[in-house]
Amino acid sequence: NAFPNPVSDNFTLDLSGFSENEKINISVVNVIGIRVLQFEHFAGTNDRINVSVSKLQSGIYFIQAESQGQLATRRIMIQ
């Protein structure tokens, strides 16, 4: 889950539900499929992380969290 939505500068990504020390690959992708942000996170270190999107243009983006072959996608609007 990502909040607030819509967002202007930063949003919080809630990664609760993943197993302890599970590696999560997180991407922010624009509407034409170009990855504009990418980073890794290990579950259990902090279930909520702050993500800065202040350098991205306004529009619709998709947050993708991939771990162990499973992909979860959420839509977010940047103002």
C-alpha cells in the first residue's frame, strides 16, 4: 500500500506482510512502462519506507514490488 495518494513530494510504502529478511525489489514505472526509480528493501528492517518522487513529473505511475517470483502493483498519482 502507498499513501498519501495523490502525492506531491514523498509517499510512504507499507511493506508489511512480507517474511523477515525477504528481499523485495521495488520499482516505480511510468504509464509507458519506463522504470523511473528502482531500489531493494529487506522486509523486517522497517515495514514502512519513505520514497521521494519530487524529481518526477506529474502523472500516473505504478509501484511494483517483486519478491520470490510474485509481483504486486499499485497505482499512484503524482501532482
